[in-house]
Amino acid sequence: MSTLLGIDTGGTYTDAVLLDTERGVISTAKALTTKHNLLEGIQHAVRKVLPHPPPGIDLVSLSSTLATNAIVEGKGNSICLILIGYDPQMVADMGFERLVDARRIVFIQGGHTVDGEEQSPLDLEAARRAILSHAPYVAAFAISSFFGVYNPSHELEVKRLVRRLTNLPVTCGHELTTKLDAPLRALTVALNARLIPLLRELILAVQQLLASEHIQAPLMVVKGDGSLVDAEMALQRPVETILSGPAASVIGALHLGKEKDAFVIDMGGTTTDIAAVHHGRPALNLKGAKVGGWQTMVEAVDIHTTGLGGDSEIKLDETGSLRIGPRRVVPLSLLATSYPSVVEALRRQLEAPPDNHTGSFVLHERPLGPEQDSLTSAQREVWDLLSAGPMPIAELAARGQHAAYLRYSLDGLLERGLIAISSFTPTDAVHVLGKYRVGSVEAASIGAELWARRLGMRPRKFCQRVVEQVIIQAGRALLESALSDEAGLSLSSRDSVGQLLINRALEADGGGNFAVKLWLRRPIIGLGAPAATYLAPLAEKLNTPLYIPEHAAVASAIGAVASGVVQKVRLLIRPQDEDETYRVYSPSGVRDFSKLADATSYARRTARRLARERAGQAGARRIKVHLKQRDVIVPVVNDQLFLEAEVIATAVGRPRLKEEREPPSHLRA
């Protein structure tokens, strides 16, 4: 019997669960996520879930939407991206300037060919100059070399140089993926570097809490594929934790429920995450997770993530129709519980002519750090004006001396995660409708009145429209996920007929010449606090059952401790025509053999060893390694031609519990 502590840090709430491996769930707790100080929210949740005196904890596991939400909302730290042997035109269409300041993207000579040979010598002097010039202005470095997956030597040399010249984190492309596609590999490593400081803050907060509670158990983190990894390894590869929270939700749903073929829908404060489950197992997206419009090369649970949640921003599109998300804002009902003066400020806005900023506030999200020296004078003015607490945007514009630059100042501060916007959200709408009341109903009601006055309708009718719009957008996301799961199909925005049919099926009263009914052949497993409010009417529209299991509101925290450790290693074998040898491409470089049998034997031994080592580093015990080999052989006249072989080693184990140690190597299976 073991006692496990699961923690899930979401965009709005931090959940904790205490679970006994024999008795099941012992206790659960929720607390608001405190972005300005993650430790505070985690502390509240964990202390609520622990009895007094606390039991001995054997394992602590953490899942989080931190990485996913940061990508969806366009947040992250400033980085320097060093591209070795890349043609600048190759990445010109990737939109990197939305991710990395163009001044911080450095192209230097080097890289390799498809055979792993140098295409040109590495320009280490150019790398040195770039590192020294950019280090004072960035939080991390990312390195990707052309064909670095076949020969990582240039990436490793520049990485050693970064470590010698700076104390900043650095990640290489070959450490994250073995797949070809240089631009996507560069994108993935850039995302990873942007996320390192964010994940470090989260893990340090949890470690501080465990120390204060005298909990000495191992700390694990959920990866996007639902498996677990030691916290120290997660710090090196934070991009692998994108979709961590949603993946943990799916694992938790399977642990809690009996349905083996279903759609799992987890509605949180920032995102709605949807995954198809077949025969009790979630499918993996082997092409790589796509989050916030970015295609990555990170293998993860095949989850459709959309920027739709209880705390999503409400706005009008170009046609004047309501749209929800994708940006998360602070609900007025929540803001007023921490800052009661907000209610009076909202009342004053009822007496003023409405505009696009009515009912919107700005507030500090977290304290200033090293980035304070890089703020513009307009950004600094905004920051200083907010020192007394949240301020209406209209008032901010009136009091500042840089009103003309207000929009750009706010955008820059938002991107860095320094400030937050508060405005009316779906969470406020359900407060007004009496379906959910944990915050200030008065603030939510005034916010609804401000919106209703702007649209010329009654406040309650407006709130009903908001709820209906959330249901419609969640339904579209579910149907898109179902189409993708069916046969990789997608619904294009240009498919006007398909869009019309889906809209008619989801809308309460679409009018027109015909109505549409859809039947979803799999049930929905609903997770998250808003599940009952939005998913019950959605399931009814789609004529399918809805199951909300016990403890559904903390499914991610349960999934965080219900999974195991999985590490994969892939090695490639290819013939070299010019000298009739066989080359093995591995994470440490290339090696040639005169015989295919010798190359294969070496590749299998190396893959098995590396997979076992990585699983051990990831915190696994009782490790078992499974080998799979895929040979590509084509028939020729009276013979067969060997083109390549891929050796895949998968190491699987249970997370190492407190006081457990791996047995000596000669006793391992």
C-alpha cells in the first residue's frame, strides 16, 4: 500500500488529490491558481488535502496546463535561437517573428548532409559572438543544426560553448526529436527554450512546498503523452509537458470511469481539451502535438485543444456576433473578491457612455523581474499606474501621458505575462444565471448589464447567449475532433456546406429551410468544473450520453499519479553506397560497419541501453525494454535491396517511490 499526492496546476484552479493505491481517493481539494506566486495556490490546495498529522507520502506527481496555456496565449520568455547551416528562406514562412524577436535569430555556418557528413565547417567564432551579444537580453538559448538528428556534433559543440560562456539554460533540437523537418525542429526547440523559466518556477514552487511540509517523496511531472518523468528531466525538456494537464485528465478519466470508447472533454478556465479513447487507451499523435496554431514535433496524446473555457474573453467579431476566447481573462466575479473596489468602479461605468473598453480592467499578473530594464517608458508608466491595484482601461488611457502607445504597451506587457486583463466571461454569465456562485455576483451582474446595454438586450438574455455560444463552440471543437479521429478528416473554414450543417445541428434556433440532427456514436466523459453546465446540453444536441464520473473536477490530479514512466529511443541504419558500409545514426553521433548484421546488433544493443538509461533518469523502477525493428526492403531483379532500418526501444516502468532504489545492474531483467 502506498500513498500518492497528485497536483494539477491549471490556468484558473490548482487541484490536489490524496490517493491510496488500495483504497482509492482519500481526499480532494481545489484552490485558485495564483500566477503572481504559484507557491501560494499550490500551498492552499495541498494543505487542504492533507490530513493532520499528514501521512507518509511515497510519490508526488504534477500535471499542469502552464506550458499549453503559455503557447495558446502567446506568452513566454525571450530567447536566442541559433540555427546552424539553415537557409534563412527555409524558416521565412514559419512565422518565427511571433515567437522569437527577429533580432535574436542567428544563422551561422555549419550543419550536416543527409548522410551525417559535414556540409560546411562549424563557425564557432560566429557562435561565440552571438552568445555573448545576446546573453544579457534573453532567458535561454535554443540550438538547431541542419540534419542535427543524423549528426548532432555541431549542436553539441555550440551547447558546450553556451554553457561555458553563460549560466543560461540551453536546449538542442536532437534532444527533443529524431524526426526530419528542420523548420519544425527549430520551432520545437524554440518553444522549449521559451518554456524553461516558466516550468522552473512551477517546479521550484512545488519543491519549496514539499520541503515546508517535510515531504521527501520523489517529484514527477506528467508529459504530453500521459507518461511520467522525473522533475529534473522535465526541466531540461519542458516542451514535452505541453498538453500535460489534458493528458493527465484523459488518464484520470480512464482511471475513474468504466467507458473504454468515448470522447473525453475537459473544460477548464482557459482551454477545452478533447481526446478520443479507443479500447481504454488514448491515441497518440505521432506527427506531433499542435497547440495554439503551432505544429510541434512532440509526441503527445492526440488532443484537440481550443482556447475556450470558463474564463475566456468575450468579444464581438467583424459581423457583430459573439465570440468566446481564445485569450483568458480574469472574471469580474473573481476580481471583485480580491479587490472589492472594482464593484464601485463598475457602477461608475454604468453612468458613462459605453465604449469597447467598458467593463475591462488591467492589473499586475506577477512582480517585475530582470525584464524591468527592458521596458519602454510607456510600459513602465502603465506598470507604475497599476501599483495601487486594478484600473479600468479607459481610466488608464486618461491618466497616462503615453495614451497613443497604450495598446502597444498593454500587448507587450501581456505577452511577457506581467499584466492581466479582467472583463466579463462565461464564468460571470453563469454567476448571473445562478448556476455557479463562488465569486461576486454583484460584479458579474453589473458586467452583464454593461454588455447588455451595449447590445440593446436584457442582461439575463445576454448571459444566456454567452452560455449558448460556449456550447456551440465546444460542439464545433468536438465534431472537428471526431472528424479527425474518423479518418484524419478536417473541416475547412471554406467548407460552407459543412459549416452550415454543423451550425444548424448545434444552434438552438437556426431558422432557415431545414433543421439538422447529429448522432455522436460514442458517449462523452465530461471533466472540469464547467462540465455539467455546458456539456449536458451539448450531449443532448448530439444525441449521446454524458458521463461525469465522481471526482471529475480533479481528474487531472488523479491522472498525475495513475500513470507510469515511458521512454523511447529511435536509431536509424542506412547503407552508404560509396563505400558499401552501413551507418548507424544515434543521439551520440554516427558509426559505420562493414556488415549489416554488425550494424543491426550494435543499434539494438545501443537503443536498449539508452532507453533503459533514460527511463532510469526519468525516475522509473522495474524497467522493461521492448524492441521493435522496421526494415525497409524493396524487391529488385532476382534480389532485394535494403534501404534502411529503424530500431525503436521502448522502456516502461513504474515511478520510483520513496526510499526505493534500482537493483544492481546484474540483477535487472
